[in-house]
Amino acid sequence: MRRFVDELGEPYSFYHLAEPYSDSTSGLTGGHVAVKCPECSQLAHITLKEGRREVRCTKCFFHKVEQPVYRFTASGICQSCERWFNVELGEKLQMPHKNIRLSCPHCGKANQVPVNQKPAARYTVYRDIRRSSDPVFGLELYYLDYFRGKPVWAVNRKHLNYLIAYLSASIRQKPTGVYKRAASYRLPQYMKDAKNRSAVVKLLRKMQLKAD
């Protein structure tokens, strides 16, 4: 009987692996996200370097750095009702104009007001893996297959090994600690179901054969 004690927290989330809070003095986080290079379809790594995420292929010369995202607002004193207002314009890569014509939210009068730009909080822009792709560059994950039309994936080889150990265990035990969530928290139910585990593990073992 194989017992497996789950890992504490969410060590395989994109937020944990490639977010600024885990940046070290070397400029890199403790991990990486494995994606498929859009040029040669081989393994590429997303890491955090000097405060920005970058993706670099391990085989070809493909390299891309994340572009900064800004939070834009427009504020001013209405020429009609003389009340101050501040309107959110959203988060974008850039805003083409320094001034914008905007209706006052209080009286509806049109005003010409300046656009203000601030760096967007990264966690409000990007969250986690979406549709089997990374949330920054939109690249397909390297370790990816499908079970009955549903994605089975791992963010990197360490995560892949974790999934195999977790799903292969006869007894899965929750970790002890202050943090309530475990690494298995975000696993879809179809991967956890007893009737599917054997087939899912088979797919994961097949992924292990992919070259690094």
C-alpha cells in the first residue's frame, strides 16, 4: 500500500513559479514553467528575471520578454458641475493619447481630461494557467496531453513527477500546516476520480519520455 503526503500550499501554480514576490538576488525565481516554443515546438522555459518574465527556448534562438502592462485612469474637475472625478480606463499595454474626451460621471458633461498611467499590479492582470497555455505569452504547455478530450498537463518536470506520485498512491494524506490548501487543490476532478487515475497516470508517464 503506497502512502503519499501531499505538498503544502500551491507550489505548482503559475503565481508561485513566475511571480515577482519570489524573485531572488540572482533575479530568478525558484522554478520555471515549461512551454512549447512557437518557432521549433521544442522545450522553452518561462522564468522571472530582473522583475520581468521571459521565455527562452532550450533548442533554438527564440527569446521573448514580457511587455509591461499599465493601469490607466482619467481624472479632472468637471467644467460644468465643478466636481472632481476619476474614471478607470482599464489595463493595457499602451494608451495612444495623452488626453481623452470623457463624460463627467456626475452630470454627463463632456470634458477633455489628461490620462494617468501607473504600472498595473501583476496579480490583477495574470492569474494562472488558462486553456492549457501560460497566462503571459499564451504559449501551449510543453507537458500536455488529453484524456477523453480533457487536458492533462504539468507546468514542469517536477510537477509531472508530483502528479504521478500523487495519483499512483493508494492513500493520499493531507499535509499539516497553517496554510489550508495543498498542491492537489486545483487538480480537476476527472484526474482524481478512481476510475480515471490509471489512464491519467499512463498519459503522465508518456510525458516523462519527452526530451528536456
